[in-house]
Amino acid sequence: MADTYLLDTSVATIAWDGLHPEHSQIRSRLAAFGDDSIFVCAISTGEKEYGLRVYTLIDVARSQAIRDAWRQYQILSIDHHTGKVYGQLRGALFRLYGTRKSRDRIKEKWPESLVDKTTGRELGIQENDLWIVSVAVQYDLHLITRDGNEGMRRVLGVANDEFGYNRVEIWPVSASGGSHS
């Protein structure tokens, strides 16, 4: 069976937006995989839909073109199997980085609230990254992302520790454009 890939939002949004400065570069790289082997997660479509609703500089025609482009991809939904993987990843992150309070409860409620116990710096873990990585683990897909930030690296490290998952490609961000839309 051919390799299969899950696009993180940081890659998918560029692939969907024909006016993004790096669209052609990303589409060329993805063309090597073949359309039948590329998936996106419903979380990524939600993130992009949110962006289209709040980013007022994108016109209606461009917004519609982006929505039409994502419909050309195979979209994976979140289900109870995803929830099990997500719960295991999130639990491992909170065991590692959560602060214990009375009766062995963890003080923090959200991944974005977790801090490094040594430095006190926020870890930069985002809830949606946990869901996207959970889908990649669930379906054993190669995750393609441009998010090389520490938060994503910690999520991927826990995915490796918990599931032996290490099928990740972090594509560099070029000097001409950003990684998120």
C-alpha cells in the first residue's frame, strides 16, 4: 500500500489558497504524493473556516475558492477512536507538565496553560494540534506540518513515547511567507 499523508492546517491552508505566495511551491510538493493519498482533518477545515470568518481582508470570491479547494481533499472526521488517542496524548502531556494541587488533581485545565516546570515558560501547546496529531496516530498517516514550534514538538514527542508514532515531516517556512492563515 502506498504511503498516506495528513496535512496539518499550516500546510493545508496554503494548498487551498491559490493566492498565497507559497501556494505553487506547496502544491508541487504535494503533487508527488498523489491526490488519493492526501487527507486533511475536520479540525483543519474548522480552523480555516474560523480564519475566513474573522480575517476581513479576504474577499468573498477568494473565501469561496478556498472552501471549494478543501472539498477536493479527503476529510477525516473525529470519532470515538480519535477520542481515545487524544485522551491518551492529553493525559500524558498533563502528567508530564501539569501542576498537582490537592487530592492529586491537576491545576491546569487547557493545554495552552501548561508551563515548563523549570523555566516557567508557556509550552505553546495548542488544543487543535493535539486533535490533528491524534488523527495522524489513529490512521497511521504521515503528518506534514510547517509547525516546528516547541509546542508541536512536545505533542509529537509524547505521540512517539505513547504510540511509537514518528511519521512526521516538518516542512520549512520560506522567507516569503508565514506558516498559518
